[in-house]
Amino acid sequence: MNTLYLLLNLGSVSVPFLYSFHPRLKLHKRFLWIFISILLTMFIFIPWDVIFTMSGIWGFNDTYFLGCKFLSLPIEEWLFFICIPFACVFTHYALLLYFPNLKVNKTTAKKISIVLILLLFILAVVNYDKWYTVINFGLAIPLTLLVYKYNTLLLQQFFLTFLVMLIPFFIVNGILTGSFIEDQVVWYNNAENLGIRMATIPVEDSIYAYSMILCNLFLTELFVNKYYKTSEI
């Protein structure tokens, strides 16, 4: 089924896109900043993706995509970095619309950040020879510090909204890594990761999602806040 990856992308983004125009949410008014943030985040994740693909750290099963590639990546993989972040940004803001007090307190956010950073640092050092683990965890650490310093409220909210996002994450990423289908859409070289799977999903993928989504949200919030401050002047 060579349209599977494409359908996963389109299915993930279709409902969030349509509901972005909801009169209460009005996410469409932030579309410019969201898509600029997506583009900037792609400048981090696409080169990483290209290098890892060319190095055999992960790869793609020709059976599940249309066959058109750019810089060694299927077009569907490029769409992944647009569709999935958009759907997750939508989920974050939609949850806050209906649950405006959905956040941990600042002290708890600090404790979670410290524990997360220490855990990722230790795992990266101990597994220094596993490239997916090291690069993945190595990005999440400074990103967490950056967001905590400049937008603590976002981190307070994200630690809870991300837990909700993990539900569709396990479904979509589960399919991509071989759950519910005959083979994998995306395969991984286990010599370059911890070798720990959540069903069929490498445990590193959860941190990969954490960094990708948090980066998009942080940039979106940064641009939106600057825009509104400028507009008030």
C-alpha cells in the first residue's frame, strides 16, 4: 500500500486544520506564525533526518510511500514535519481552550525539568556510541533549559498536554514502526539506539516527539507574543 504514509499524514492534519477555524479557537489567526515555526524547526530536523538516512541509522520501506524522494527522503517524510507538528500545536491550544488551568505549578515544572535533563544526560553519556540516542537526548536537554528560562508557562502546560499528544503519537508512530501492518514504514538500526521498544516504537521516538513539538510551540509563542507587543505600540 504505497499511499499509507501519505494517508497517515493527511489523516493526522485534516481534522485539526478544519477545526482551526472554530469561532472559539480561532487558530487560523496564528497560521503565519505556526508555519514559520514549522519551517524553522524543519531546518533542525530535516538535516538530521537526511544524515541519519544516508548513514543507515534509519530508513524507509519503499512499499509504503509513492517513491518520490528529495535529499534521500520520501516526500511523505517532508510532509510529516508539517502535518504532525501542526496537529500537535492544534491539540495543545485546543486543550487549553477547554481546560484553561491545565498546567503543573512552577515548582513541579522545575522538578520535572531537572529530572528529565539529568536522566537524558546520563543516558546520553552512558550510550555515547549510539547516535540516535545521543543526538536526540542532546537536543532535548538545551531545548528544555531554553523554554524553562524564557517561557516557563509553556513548559508548565506542555508537560500535561504532551501526555495527551502521546495517545495519537502511539497510534501513528506505532503504524510507522510496524504495529497493525505487515511490515515497517520506517526501520531503525538498533545498534544506534537503546534497543528498548514501546511495542514497536523505539523509546527515543518519544523524546524526538517531545523536542519537535516543544520547539514548534516555543517558536510559535515567541512570534505571536512579539507580534502582539508590536501591534500595541
